[in-house]
Amino acid sequence: SFENVGFIGLGNMGSRMANNLLKAGYKMTVHDVNCNVMKKYSDMGVSTKQTPFEVAEASDVVITMLPSSSHVLNVYNGPDGLLQGGDLLTPQLFIDSSTIDPQTSRKLAVSVSNCILKEKKENWENPVMLDAPVSGGVVAAEAGSLTFMVAKICNNLAMAISMLGLSEALALGQSLGITASTLTKIFNSSSARCWSSDSYNPVPGVMQGVPSSRNYSGGFASKLMAKDLNLAAASAEEVGQRCPLTFLAQNIYTEICNDGHETEDFSCVFQHYYSGKSK
Ligand code: NAD
């Protein structure tokens, strides 16, 4: 049984996921490098630890929700990391829900499965690591309705390109004199309907409760989308798959980040890329 849940990485997604686990009654131990976040949880009466290793010591299952591969490697293998305890580990299960490259996940899964449980449980001798990235964004994280999946990089590649396509269509439509709200209504009852148009609209004021309605804050940062597109582009190159739109999307998100919008939600391309006129 997994009564004691460790949670590391309490950012936009992790904090919402952890809050649902708290609500569901799990005994939580948490860690984040951000002191303000730690303070928030200790004020709520949640047990906070200074290192991933201390979280592992207190948990049956440890969930990580960190920005990218380097952070996950650091939390697992770094000094005072989750695997610091040598071959003997307390948690039975490690779930990484960050979106990272498959090579890093595989490497960590092997390290974990080579360890032994401190206390053998129900014929379970070796701890297990699951690569379980999520889809659904901050809204689903809050509602407890995230989809856990494999093939995450391909999902985000399709999502980036549909967001760019939708933003381009909305920007052109507006330049031709139709409001974004009208365009959205038309798209949502026509064949252009997609998640970006009906659940995550990029135009400020068209939908409530999405990042575009709060200055593109509190969503999925453009730099994280750029990271996922880099992973997709590298994977495409590795297997020789033709993916021209992936490379184009990668360039656009790199430009958005270089222009200083890296922490804004990825739907900000509508504002910063498509709303600018070409000469
Ligand atoms: P975020 O940057 O908001 O949160 C990351 C948290 O990890 C921060 O609180 C940060 O302080 C903490 N952190 C960083 N390094 C750490 C370390 N070494 N030890 C402990 N804590 C550390 O990111 P996010 O938006 O919550 O995304 C997390 C992951 O989920 C990413 O891989 C992202 O690609 C993926 N994802 C995000 C969304 C979304 O809509 N935001 C949706 C699906 C998947």
C-alpha cells in the first residue's frame, strides 16, 4: 500500500497534483529548491524536507514533477539525491511525471531496478520506476483529470503545431476584420476545432480561466515547449523521419524564448509572434 507519498517539484503542475493527493488523504512529504514554495507547504502543515534523499526515506512512493532531464538526473543521482542510499531504498515505486527524453528515463529505471528494498513488501524485492508524463495542463492538474501517457513528445509536437496553426488563422482572420471571439465560435463548430481553439484559446479575453486571460502566466512555459520540440526534433533526426513542421515550430519557440517570453505560457505566440505584422 502506498500511504506515504513523496512529491518533488511543486511548480505550476506539481503543486496542483500534490494538492489533490493531500485532499485525497495521503500522508505527504515534499521538497522543492524554491524556499517560498517550501514555506507555503510547511505553513499548510505538510512535512517538508531539505533534500530528495530525506523525502525518499519517508515515502513508499516518490513522484517527481521537474522541468527537464537535467533536473530529474540531479534529483535522482545528485548529492543527497533519491538514490543516495546506495543499493538499499525505502520507496517501492518512483513515478517521474516530468516530460524528459526516453534515454534518461531508461537509464534511471535501470538504476532503480538494480536496487533492493530496505523492507521487502509482499514478494516485492526491487523498487520500480515508471516514466509517466502527463497531458492536460494546469486546468486538468487542478481538476485531477490529467492523462498519464507514453509517447508524450509526439503529443506535444502535434499540440505545438496546432497552436501555431490556430494562432496564425486567428491573426489572419482578425487582420481581415473578424473578431477573435467570432472566429473561435466558427472554428469550434467547424473542422478547425482543436484543443487550442476550444480549451486553451490563445487570444486574451476569448476564454476565461486559461493562461491567455491572465497575461499568459501560470501555464506551460514557452521554454518547456521549446525543450519538448528539441526532444522531438532530435528524435526525428535520430530515426531519419521527415518532420519539417517540427523544425519550424522549434525555430518559432526558440525565437519566442530569445525575445524574453520564455516563462510565458506557450499560447503567447499568438501575441508575440503572430500579432506582429510582417514588413
Ligand atoms: P515549473 O517550472 O512550474 O515547476 C518545476 C518545479 O520544480 C519548480 O517549483 C522548481 O522550483 C522545482 N525544481 C527545479 N529543480 C529542482 C530540483 N533540483 N529539486 C527540487 N525542485 C526543483 O514546471 P511545470 O510547468 O510544473 O512543468 C513540470 C514538468 O511537467 C515539465 O517537464 C513540463 O514539460 C511538464 N508538463 C507541464 C505542463 C504545463 O501545462 N505546465 C503540462 C504537462 C506537462
